[in-house]
Amino acid sequence: FAKVVSGEEWLSNEIENIFIGAMSASAAIKNPLFNKKNKLIITSGDRTDIILASIEHDTSCLLLTNNILPPSNIIEKANQNRVPLLLVPWDTYTTAKRVEGIRVLLNEKDLKKLELVKNLVEEYVDFSFIK
């Protein structure tokens, strides 16, 4: 699906929100969705303004579209801020539709999610009915 440009060690960053960066950085910063934590930003690799703003605003991962790499200083800044950069060949709309179709899976490293699932099962599953 995507090529890891940098930050492979942070690919397990938690993602709770998805934001499409198809506007200027100044417009994005005013958007309440942009200011949410733990977000995936989907934007073109040549949108250096939105990429830099994303790196500085609690972004978990940047998914860069159109097979366009940002300049090396931006890649370095993403590394410094532990934000993985992924690259895809598709345009932003196509990429967003593909992300929408991804099934979320749990693995043994997702301790926070596993604990949440455990608590939800304990609270809402009637085990007497299963026996």
C-alpha cells in the first residue's frame, strides 16, 4: 500500500482521527479536526506548509500522496518529532478512499486497545448466555 519514507520505528503510533490536508496550513490550523490528537494526515508531498504544520500539531503519521517526497529538511523534522512519513502513488482523493477501506486489526503490541476490548467484553457480553 505505502512506502515508508522515514520513521519506521513509530509506525505503531496510535491513530484516532484522519484529516485530509487539501488546504493551506493557516486554514487547517483553524479547523477543529486538525487540532485533534493522534491523527493521520493525508496530503500531497509538495504541500510543505501543511506537512510542517502537521508535524507540529500532534500528528501520528503523514501519508504523502502523488509520489512526491518533501525536501530533506522536512523529512528530518518529521523524524525529530517521531512522525512517520509514508508515500503512495495515488492522488489525495484516491488515497483517502483506500484508507477508508482498511480494516483495523489488533496485535499483541496494542496493549491499550487490547485492554479496551477486554473491558468492553467484560462489561457487555453475557457469558451465562454463551455457556
